[in-house]
Amino acid sequence: MKLFSKKNRVLPGFGLTFGFSIFYISFFILLPISMLFLNTLDIGWSKFIDIVTDPRVMASYKVSFGTAFVAAILNAVFGLLVAWVLVRYRFPGKRIVDAFIDLPFALPTAVAGITLTTLYSQEGWVGKFVSFKIAYTPLGIIIALTFIGLPFVVRMVQPVLENFQSEVEEAAASLGANRFQIFWKVIFPGILPALLTGFSLAFARSLGEYGSVVFISGNMPMKTEITPLLIMTKLEQYDYAGATALAIVLLVISFILLFIISVFQRYAGRAVDIEGRK
């Protein structure tokens, strides 16, 4: 019995397209990742542990993962709010605002970093009006990561809200539900999988961000130094094995966190399907 019969094929040329997909994934994703592990094997297990557990490196993990997680949380909250406004309301300049959402995708990260540093430094347009320091602190890093991660959440939640059936909300309202109950019990479960996807994308993007963070962070060891900066430093010193060792740690931890988020996302999607069938 053939696994794929002609009747089951939705698109023509399955063999060609499937083969190209496997080649593309292998050449551009699996091969570079495998080279990370191969380069790290040369230094040995004991030296690998010494590199990735160095106090300076451990401090950079705390800064990178902590700021990336906080920025992803902020993007999930405000990204949902922005998507809600763009879908549910009409106002002058709506298309312009919608176009601005994608600006972090087109803007070079180094330019974004320099601009944010200019704004939030103590002599900057915004920094001089606040009594606390923003640039060269973890707060400045969070602002930069929030800037580059917001489009991921908005673009994931926006189409789900646009396709949400208004009849479901009307039915809930006719049964006596108030606006908060309609949002929390009816709308939010439907957009939760998309929101989790946007959160995971924003977190992954923030974790590997370098250009927009390196300027505003100040790069102070043990305080505001991020792991990608240490990787770049080791590369400049021709310590390729040390750089790949740190990259592997980021890769493995990111994969574990994204896997956990994916499990929650699937669970939320199944819960929505069960509620819809009821």
C-alpha cells in the first residue's frame, strides 16, 4: 500500500517540492547547527564546562534571558492591545499606524540601537526628563528588545482577531455576559494560541539580538553584558570553539523553552477546540 496515492495529493509535484524542502532545511538550518557541535567537540567536555560556567558568562546568561523574557511579556500585553485597536476600531491614519508596526523589520538593528541610545541616555530627549537612568542599564536593554519584538505579536494576533466570528460575541452578550466576560471567556481563549506563538517568536528574536542592544546596554561585565556580545568578542579573538560553546548553550536553552511554550500552545488550541465543539 502506497503512503501517498495520487488521490491524496493536494498539490502536484509532491516529490519535487518535498525534496527541495528537505534540501533547504538541511542546507540552511541543520548543517550550520551541526557545525556548532562539531567545532565544540575539539575543546573537550571539561573545557566546555569551564567556558560556559565562567562567572562572567553566567552573568551574561542572566541578563540575556531575563531581559528577553520581560520584553516578550511586555510585547505580549501591548502587542495584543495594539492588534485589538487596529482590528476593532476605525480612526484617521489607521493604515499609517499599521504600516509603522513593521518598521522594526526594515530598520537596521544598529540604527535602532543608536537611535534608542540617543533618546534614552541621560542627555537624550527622553532620558533627561526622568530621574533614573535608562540607557546602559537592563531597563534600556528591555526597551530595545521590546522595540524589535513587538511586530511578531501584533502580526500573529491581528489575523485571528480579524477572522473571529462576531456571532459568538453576540450570543454571549445575549446570554447576559458583560464586556469583560466576553473578552476573557470567549475572545481570549480563541487568540491564546496565536498570542503564545507571538510571545515565543519575540522571545527567540530578543535572545539572539545584538545590533540594537550593544549600544544601549553599555556592555558592562557582570551587569549589562549580553551573551551575544561575548560570542562576538570570542570570534574577534579567533576563539571559535569558545564562541560556538556559548552559542550551543543559547541554542539548547532556547529550544527547551520554545518546546515548553509549544506544548502550552497546543494544549490551549485543543482546549479551544473542545470548548467550540461543546
